[in-house]
Amino acid sequence: MPEMPPHELLPLLRLQKVPQVGDVNAKKLLERCGSAEQVFKERKSTLQKIDGIGSVLLSGLWDDIHLEEAEKELQFIEKNQIDYAFFKEDTYPKLLKHCIDAPILIFKRGNIDFSGRKVISIVGTRRITSYGAAFINEFIAAIAPMNPIIVSGFAYGVDIAAQRAATEHHLQTVGCLAHGLNQIYPKAHQKYVAEVEKNGGFITEFWSSSNPDRENFLKRNRIIAGISEATLVIESAERGGSLVTADIAHGYNRDVFAVPGRSTDKYSTGCNNLIKQQKAHVLTSAADLVYMLGWKVAEKQSPTTQKQLFVELDETEKSIYHYLQLNGKQLLDTVALECNLPIFRTSSVLLNMEMKGVIRPLPGKLFEAI
């Protein structure tokens, strides 16, 4: 779709600011009137004929205060050269468009490009454990060759761990904020902003006048869930914002994955419950996600190339390769046991080796050397 005319931004901001309207009804008004500018020119009696649009909803539509606030925000956008996307534009995240309650406008900062890219969201507790941190690092390393975009909330714990791992592997990462682009919360993460914006950036639906209030975080979660094809919950207690995000993703009919843990582990309770309630697939490795989402692994290499690649295997990969050469087809669990590795680490290594063309997966979670 062609870009939105610049003069349409002010009436869109004005429409977005009316508290009674909201994103769902705003889209109804835009669909009927053709533009935000025309919404404010239309008669109230005409707008009331739209399904779901009543006098209460329209009561504040023409209030001058909303126009004044929109003009102030427009000044901020122009002064700071804030990028933005209207929900009908091609620059708006494709998957988010399909969500009925997606914002009519999002604001962006950095170098974000969603076009034709795989997108996954990673969420979890703010009190990440060493197990969760290790899993994230192994997982991101394993999927890096597929070049996905990693979305999270830039918060403490799982969020920042996932986004830092993404930048370390040169993946585009996007932080979805619960406030305007005039600030960063938590302030302690200001030191990571430059590296995120270098290859990725930040998005938000909130204005510069918005603070990181609790209700904003809950509202923001629908964007994290809707912008990606799958949401991954790494660690979560019995309650938490990441479980809200998972529920929203499940409601959008998106894939949800959760890392299982021992029943006695506090920050595995939420993940175990998601799996038990059949709201999430079990995620023990990157291979689980690749299989469930149908992502394509790199083409198999020729025998000559395979020999060249063999010298590029690290010590762990060499150990697994030699074991499979000597013992033939083996189960993932057996490989992990015999090579003295945790299962999630073994899965990630096997996926990397598959991409390099030195092993191949077989039905029943079997693997063999090529």
C-alpha cells in the first residue's frame, strides 16, 4: 500500500488519543470514512450508524483537548525525526496487521526491517536463573544461521538476555516498549540502546507523554505476541507478565513454546503449567522450534564441501561427529549421555551440525553422520 499522506498523521494522532475509541473502533471509523481526517468531518449521526459505534464512544471525539495533545505530539515526532507506521502501510509489521486490536499507529527508532523475515518473541521472568541464561545463549546461537528477528520487552532478566544474545550473534532485535521513545526503562539498560539500534531498534504505540505504568506493560504485551509467528517463554513463576503474553499469543492462534523444568523450580512453574494446559509446545532445543514452525535448514552440502567444513567444527561438534561415525544412528538422548552434554546443549549443537551438512536427522529423533 502507498505511504500515508503526511497531513493524515495529525488526525490519526487525534483519533488515537480519544480514550473512548480504542484501536478496534478506530479501524471501523477509518474503514467507513476512508481517512482519519474525514472521521472528524463526518456527522455524528452518520458515525453512529456504524456497528458498535454509539453516542458514548463518540462523546469525546471532537474535544479540543485531544487535538491540542495531538499537535504537541506531532511536534515531538517532527523535532526528533521519529519514524512511524500506519497499520495499512507495508512498513507496518505484517503479522501484527492480522490482530484485531493492534494499534493503528506504531512509532519506531533504529534500523528495523520486518520485510520477509522470520520473527519470534522471547519473554520470561525478570529474575532469570543461570539455567535460563544458558538456554537462551545456546538457543540464539543455534538459530542464528536462519537470521530471525528477536523481539522482546527490553526488561530485566529474560528480555535483555535474549536481546543481548541476539546482538552478539548479529541478529536484528527489537525492543517493544511500554512508554514513549523519549525515554528508556529501566534506565540501567540505556547502555544497551546503541547496540540494539545498530541492527534493530525499538517500537511502541505510546506517546512521549506516556510513562512506564503497569497498565502500559500489560497493553504492550499484545504487540509482543502479535508481531511474531511464535512466542517463547523461557522461565516464569506461577504468575507474571510473560504468561499474559503467552495467553494473548495463544488467543491469536500463534505458536507458543515453553521451556520445561523441574516441578520444584519456582521459575519453571509457569512454563510447566502452559505445557500442562496445552497452551504451549515443549521447547528443549532450537530443533523443536525449527521443526514445529517448518523452518528450512540449509541445503545439504556436497561431499567435497563436507570435508572442508569438517575442519571448522569445534571440539564439541567433533566429539559428536566421531561418536556418530563409530556408532551409527543414535537417539538424541543417547548422544547427550555418551558425549556428557545436557540435552538442550546437544540439540543446539546437532542443529548447527545439520546446517553445516555433516549430520542428518532421521525419524524418531535419530541422527547419523554423513
